[in-house]
Amino acid sequence: MLRPRLIPSLLVDHQLHLVKTTRFSDRHYLGDPLNAAYVFSGYEVDELLVLDIDATPAGRTIPLPFVAALSRFTTVPLTVGGGIESLEQIEALVALGAEKVALSAVLDQNFDFLQQAADRFGSSTISVVLNVTAELGREATAQFGRQGVSQPVAPLALACQQAGAGELVIHLRNREGTSMGFDIPLLATLNDQLTIPLIALGGCGHQEHIHDLLKACSVSGVAAGSLFAYAPSSHEVLLNYPETNACLIDALAQRQEMPP
């Protein structure tokens, strides 16, 4: 059984400041994203997910010089996203050192772009971010970007898989930045329905949240911002990569012992 990836999620704004949000608002300044990339590279994290959250509203893509600098500051696999809407932009980002690109808002208006990108660069290069809202007593919905049309999450996720997505990032927007834990039933259901890798993002604030998720379902990766950006049980900035191997091993062992 493959060990799930643990992925720090870094958000940058229009000034290329590293920020952390709560439910996609209430921005908290964290510092320099290049420094953060360097620190996490030193920790030998499994991967970095870097998203420019102001790119789409500004009608631009994540800046190429910034991505070039990121590639110089880190030695771990790099996924970047923000405002990507053309094959030429993907080609440039990959040439600068990005292993994968994250698509989202563009697919709300041009879903065919996903197939085009996968055909040209291979599914392994294309990650799709679904912003998911799941509230008690209501059907979970998802949208591309922050202003896209909301749709039932399962059919949309399956459509992305069929169109060539190499992996899906399930970004739980109503849990993002809250440290309240993952929506495990939703993630388990989606993971059972999909054959491509699933990355859980949104709500992780403690190692126990990772343990509980991986004990319940075999997602391919866990991405988090608060867990890696703040000191335990506080909002004091402390870039860290907690020792999680014991937590992962225990969760995987418990899942293997569970009856089918």
C-alpha cells in the first residue's frame, strides 16, 4: 500500500505575499512564499501546492518569474495554479519546473480545456481543484473557481476523471482554515467512486485529523495550510512539518485490519 502524500498548501495574493484564509476570506499574512518553499523543501515534504488566489479575478495567470523562483527555491515536486487558461501557459509553467498545474476556474466556461490539456501534456500533469460545499442535511455541491456554477459534486468529479484529470483536489471550502477536521464521509464516498488520485484539502489542523481520514479511506494525498503554517493550537506563524510517519503507519495499519 502506497504511503499517502502530505502536501503543504501555500496561497499567495496579488502582492505575492504568503497568506492563509478562512472559508476563502479573512486573509492572514504569513510572510514570503519563497522562504516558505525553501523551508518546506528542507523538510523534504512530499509535494508543494502553490495557488495564486488573486490571479483569476485579475484576469492573469500566476506570474512566470515567481514560478521560476519557486523552482529555484525548492527541490520537491511542485504544483502551481491560478488563472491558467491556455495550453501555452501550461507549457511555460512546466518548462519553468512545475511538475503539475492546477486547473479550476477556466473549466467553468470551457470544460473542454481539460481534455485538451490532458491530451497535450498527459493526465499526470493536470490536477483539477473542485471547491466543495457540504452542509448538514444538504447535497454536497462543487464549483470550479470561487464564482463558478455549483453542481452536485459526485457527477462533476466523475466528469473531470473522464475528461482526463490526473488527480482531483477536493477543497472543502466551508472547512478551509477552520481546523475542524475533514468531511470524512464525503471524501470516503468520492474516493470509492473515483479511480484517479484524490487529494483532501480543507479543515486539517491537527495530526489526528490526518489519522482519522486515512483510517477511514485511502485517499492519495492530504493537503493542508494551517497544520503546516501555525504553531499547534494557535495562529502564531510557525512553518513546520510535524512528524507524521507514526500517525500514518498507525492509520494505515488500522484500515488494513478493518473488515471489507
